[in-house]
Amino acid sequence: MHPVRIATAAGHGGVVLTMATAVPGYRSEPGLGPGCGLSIESARRVVEAHGGTFRIHVDVVSGVGVEVVLP
């Protein structure tokens, strides 16, 4: 099991929520596995429907990170 880091901060015109885990080996969003693409797109749609932004970063060395900004 890999630890998950979660942080919040004020910035970028709203509240910023970041989540990251150092799960190595993933190279892209589609590579995260079956169902992840649908889950990521669903989360993105919810955040954007509330006027926010949703970003995901997948890196083979540093792992997976998500940033959500809500106004």
C-alpha cells in the first residue's frame, strides 16, 4: 500500500486541494487501469460544473497527482 498526501490551501482564485501518491510505474491516465478513465472524467465534470478546474499528473517515477481548484 502506498501513502497518499492530501493538502488544501487558498490560492488560484479559490481553494486548492491536492492529492498525490508515489505509486511508480504508471505512464499515462489510460494506463491507470480499467474504470479509472471514467472515474477521472466524472470527477473532472463535477469540478468543472462547480466552476473549478481539475488537473491530473501521471509520472512513471513520481507517481500520480491530482489538483482541484474550486472558486
